[in-house]
Amino acid sequence: MSVRELVVLGTASQVPTRHRNHNGYLLRWDGQGILFDPGEGTQRQMLRAGVAAHDIDRICVTHFHGDHSLGLAGVIQRINLDQVPHPVTAHYPASGQHFFERLRYATAYRETVRLTEGPVAADGPLAVTDAYTLDACRLSHPVESYGYRLTEPDGRRILPDRLAAHGITGPDVGRIQREGVLDGVTLDEVSEVRRGQRFAFVMDTRLCDGVHALAEGADMLVIESTFLDEDVRLATDHGHLTAGQAAAVARDAGVRHLVLTHFSQRYSDPAEFERQARAAGFDGELSIAQDLMRVPVPKRT
């Protein structure tokens, strides 16, 4: 059975709190697992969430601030300790190559897994698989930062009434799907395009073109909302978003499910983030991220 869900491992910005670990997010996408921004403590949060090293096929780091990357050392060593049977690819800003190397070899361990380095130096595609295309897009933060976006290839949805109208039944249904034509009837005549799902991951950034490009038409948008709207000046000065700004981006982009995360320790009431997101006019599905929660990717429309 295919599973598409976000497993939230940590939701704190800058420093962890008693209730929030540093960042960490695992996207399960059918048989693939993509780990985003493993901050300090991610390996332990994986254990608590029921996530194994074997679940990780790809690691995506947005930038090299500690709350988004200090967990790399432990995660990489755990991948090798558990002898994960498949290769793992790591993406990260190319300007932080020295940080990645320091974290990868922070201590001595035995390398048993092929870890491919995929540094990001510009906007554009990073990987194309049968299940998705992974793109990166530059964001606006005091250090170089990239957001990530998964796009599933478009498919076809068979329309039973059109099949019946052309008298196509039984094994012939599979045949027209495979071959594209059957006795003069084309696949286009008995089906319609099923748009592939889209997932976007946006961390530390001010409002910029990259934020909007990543969010456009996303079925699920995971986005930082470090500050509340009354602290918008702080957000801009430090390269972050407010809850209202993040929700407005999602509103304008037609996002179906918005996940707000990366909260400053200065706020004690998570419900205020939801109130401000709704006040900004976002009326889709909304989750205020909590550690260890699981959020299903919306089903295809």
C-alpha cells in the first residue's frame, strides 16, 4: 500500500524547548523517504516516531544553521550503523560544503553505506525519478538557503462511462492503457489527465519570489512561521516569516494543506498561529505542527 505522509520530528526554531525538539521532518512518499532539515536530536525523535534509518532514501538540508543541520552527524552514522541496504543522497547548499563535510565526519565510524553528495548551487531540478521530480529554489536568509519541492508526474484517470460508451471492458481496459489505442479508440477519448501531487518545503526565509514559486499549487506546504504578525519587523530583520505571511502565501498559491512550523520559543500559545493564519484568509486544511505528529498528504482530487 502506498503511503504519503509527513512525520514531524521537531518544530522549534533556534533552540529546543521542553515540548519542541529542533527541526526534523520525514516525508513518506510511497516507498521513498525524504528527511528534511535534521536538527539536533533527530535520531532520538526518529526512534520515538517509529522512523528507522532504513526509511531514509534522501536527505535535504535547507541551510547550515544548527537547528536545521546539527543532527546530520548522528543520522548519517546511524544509516551506516544499521547498514541501510540502499544508497542515500544528501542535498544541501553548495556554499556549505565544508559544514557538510565536518558533520559527515564529525567522529570516527565505519562507513558501510554509499552516501552520494548532491550540493545545490542554483534553482532547478536535483533528481528525476519515476515517483517524483525534486527541485530546489533559492530563499532569502542571512546564510544561503534553499527550499525544496516534489512534483509527481501527471497520470491518467480512466472514465468508466466513456469506456462503456466505446464498449471497452475486461482485459481491453488494461490494453488501451498500455498501448494508448484500441480499435481506433485513443486513450485520450476514455480518460482525463490526473494532475500529479505536489509537496513544498520552505524553511528560514523572508518573503521572496522563491517562496511563492515553491508554494504554487502545492497539495501540502510545510512552511516556517517563526513569528506572529505583531513581530513582523523582527521576522524581516532576521530572515523569517510570520504566521500571517505564510498563510497569505498559501492562500494565493492555492495550497490545499498548510503545515505551519518552526516556532519561536517566545510564544506560549500555539493556537494564536492558527488564528492569525485564518485571519490572513487561508481556508484550506491547516495544521499547527507538533513534535511526533503525522500529517497525511491530501488525497488526489
